[in-house]
Amino acid sequence: MADIKKPTGREREFSNPAVNFGGARSDNHGIVEKANDSGKTLKRLLTYFKDFRMLFVMLVIFVIFSTGAGVAIPALEGRSIDLIHMGSMRELVILVIWLLAMFIIQVVCQLLQTRVSAKLSLSVTRKIRHDLFERIVRLPVSYMDTHSNGDILSRMTSDAENISSVLSQSLTSFVSSVLSITGTLVVIFIYSWQLSLITMVTVFLTVFSTKKLAKVMAKEFRKKAAINGQLNGLTQEMVTGYKSVAAYNNEDRIISEYIDQANNLRRVGIKAESLSNGVGPILDCISNFGFVVVAVFGGIFAFNGMITIGVVSAFIVYAKQFIRPVNEVAQIFGSIQTALAGAERIFSLMDEKTEYDSPAIAEEPVSKGAISFENINFSYTPDTQVIKNLSLEVKPGTKIALVGATGSGKTTLASLLDRFYDVDSGDIKIDGRSIYDMDLASLRSSIAIVLQDTDLFTASIRDNIRYARPDATDAEIEEAARISNCSGFIEALPSGYDTKLVRAGANLSQGQRQLLSIARAVLADPKILVLDEATSSVDTKTEKQIQDAMANLMKNRTSLIIAHRLSTILDADSIIVLDNGVIAETGTFEELMARKGLYYELYMTQFAGQKT
């Protein structure tokens, strides 16, 4: 066996699944998520710009020119007022031309920066999503078992969308706002440092008022979001559990609950929206008061000859122009922090070790299908051992049934064989070769698993069967369907093999889905089969069809059958009885029944009813 370090139970705890890694929630108004290491995350995020340097440079140039033009326009307008007062028409005409040029430059650069920003953000986000999706596809099954689907999907959607939004809007606005603030400060202090200080006081009074009102507003919107979430939850429960609602005649009760929640949402919503709509006029009043102060002091300075009337006019415009970017910087900074938190979650998932991170091993196909479990130990968590020093030899082409109570380790053995998990100690061999010395793709192509809960995808029946072997021809697919006894119901469908399956194959019966799973296994043509609860939850007729299909599938193949129904194990070459991770008994059906041990007890309690 190769010198490899098998992960321990603790090492398999990739991260705490209880931690909420979801994206921004609707009830988090006013709450800014922050990355644990913003600098490191930002540095890594910037590496995604390497392939799009030209777009980034173009974006920066357009932002600089559009912001510069925006800062220059009030100064030119103020100067034009002075020229009119002075009666200097020739200089005024030249100045008007410059003004028109600044307006054109500002508009054109803003249009171009919007397009370039969108292209840059979508390109970067596409690359991030591609890298993330590729990583997710290669993650160990153990990771998927210990992390919620919602957590993973949140990183792929919400977190990636936050990054895209920041790159396309917030980042550009942030840079533009910083440049605008800097440029405006430089210009007004050149004109008059005294009036500049007065202007700064009025601006920050407005900003302070904005922040205070925003906090009050955020509190009410959080209440609204919380109630809206409860209302959505009630609606979802009604839709998903509508059969129970109808069965227990609870329609009136759930309607009453909905009305109560809706009325509560209306009450809180009116208050939140009233505050939201009232903020604008209040801030306008405060801002206008500040402009009046600037105008009054500016007039005094102009009367004393300290500045011109044109400069006073420019100051008023700059004061208005200054408030927006100051407010935006704080808001955008929060958005950037949230995006960095999302990026950190995405990168943490990208950094998870995949099943393919080990050194490449030359492919060597399985030729016979002999299986050997040698003193294996395994635990999902350090304090609970599931498999205990288990040894088992399975000869090529034999049918071995694994039975036992829930939690005895039946399915775990199948997961270990397919390397969904790695053993803590011991070894598993196929044809005398350790599975840890085998190429993972080669190993799994030699094993087919038929599950009770078949994974079907939103695609045609033909493509769902072809999933086992993408290069299979239509003729091979139809032959696999015939062997697995599902060609009959497929051909009876209006579109036959081209019938589109809905989510999880919900437009097929449980038995039909299992038959399609068997057809996949037939098409894969493996040396080893794992049949996990393959005939549970189906009627007797369908079970007979599945049994015949499985009999065809198991010919000349090594088969591990995990079952609770007697009909699936009567003809097994050997029955392995597991109890708390150890082999309690082995033998044929007749031998175990005669022994009257654990298998006999299981049979009498679980299987005897099937004979009647």
C-alpha cells in the first residue's frame, strides 16, 4: 500500500457545519458583515483582475476623467459669472466652450465606465464562479455530508452576486467618490480656506443627520424584514405541506394566521415607508439651511473683497456636490466589507482539500472484482467508532448481502469501498491492490451504485441514463434500458427516451426511478455492484421487475447487496450480519436461520411478515 496519510475523524471535520456562512440576509438592514482578514482577502480577489488588466486600466482612466470633469465644472461656472460681471465676452465664449467640453467628457466617460465596469465585473465574477464550481464538483462526499446545501449554494449565488454588484457599481462609485471629495477639497481651499471650513461644518452636519436618520430607518426595516420572513415561511409551509393542511381541515386556521401576519406586516411597513419617505424632505431642509449659511458668509466675504461672486456660486455647488460622495463613501465601504466577507467564504471553500489533490496515479482497470476489507476502523466523528477492526473477503462474481440494524455500518462499508470516506486504519483492496494506490476515477468507474433514492436530473431520460457513460450511443442506452426492464414504460411515454424529467424525476414513480438507476449501472458495465436498499418502498409487481433487472445486472459481477427485504438476499452466496460495526455472523440463509442467532432475530422481527 502506498505511504499515504488517511484523514482522521477530526481531520474530516473540514469546518464547523454549524457556522452560518450564508450571504447577506434580508433582515440584516444596517448590519455590515466583515471579513476576518480583509487585507488578505482583497489581495487574493485582486489576483482575478490579472487576466483583465486592460479593462481595469481603462476603467480607472474613465473614472479619473469623468470625476475630474465633474470637479472642474463648478469652478468654470463660477468663473463665467465673474466674466459676465466683468463684461469680458471673448473670455466668456472660450470658457463656455470649455464648459461644454467638460460636460461632454463627463457624460461620455460615465457611459464608457459603466460599460467597462459591467464587462469587468461579469468577467471576474464568471471566473470566480467557474473556479468555485470546479472546486465544489471535486469536493469529497464527506464535505457534502457535513455541510448544508444552502450554505454551499449561498456562496455560489449570494456571495458571488455581492462581489459582482460591488465590482460593477460600488467599487467604481467608491473610487469616484474619493476622487471627487479630494478634488473638491483642493479646489475650495485654494479659493478660500475660511469659507471652506464653514462649508465643511455644514456638510458634516448634514452627514451626521443622515446617519442618525438611517439608524432609525434601519431598525424599522429590520422589523419589516423579520415579519416578511415569517410570512414567507408560513406560505412555504402551507405550499409544501398542503396535503396535511387539507387532510386535517386546517384551511381556516392557516388563513387566519396569514391574515394576522399580513396585518402586522402592513402596520410595520407603513411606519417604515413613512420614515423612508420623510427622510428626504428632512435632509433637504438641513442641506438647504447649510447652503444658506454658505451663501450668507460667502456674500459677506465677497462684499469685503475676499472672494468674487462667482466663487460664492461655485462654493454652493461644491457644497451640494460634496455631500453626496461623503454619504456614499460610508455606504459603499459597508458594501465592500460585505463583499469581502462573501469573498472570504468563497475562498475558504476553494481552499478545501479535494479528492483529487493527491499525486496522480496511473490508471489500472479492475479485472476481476475481488474485494478485501483488512482490519478496517472508521469513525465519522472522533468519539463514535462506526466500523471496528472489520475484515471481510469477497470473491469475484459472488453476491454478498449486508444486513443489520440501522447504524450497524452497512452503508458505511459501501461508502468506504467507493472512497467517499477513507478508513482511519486498515486497508481495502480490490484484486489484491489497495484502493488507496488506485486512480480514483478508475476505481469509481469499476463500481456502480444503485440507491433507493435515485439522483435524477432535469434532462431527458436518455441523458439521465447516459450519465453513467457520456460517450454511450443511443443504441447502447436503449439496450441498457431493455436489460433493466425499463424500456417498456419509457417507450409508453409520449416522448419516449426524450421525455424531460422534472426536478428529481418527480414525474416518475419510485419504482421507475430505481429501474432507471439500474439502467445506468448496466450502461456503466462495472465489475463491482453496490445495491443499497434498491427495492424498498415499492409494490410487489414493481419489486419483481426490479429483482429481474438486478438479476441481469449482477451476472458475472461482484455484488454487495444492502437490503431489508428478504426477497433481495435469499439467493445471496453469503449473508454478512453487522452489529455495531463488527461482523456478528456470516453464512447462507439456511445456515443462519438454523443457528438462531442475531440474523434469526432480525428475520423474525423484520422479515417474517413478508412471507404472508
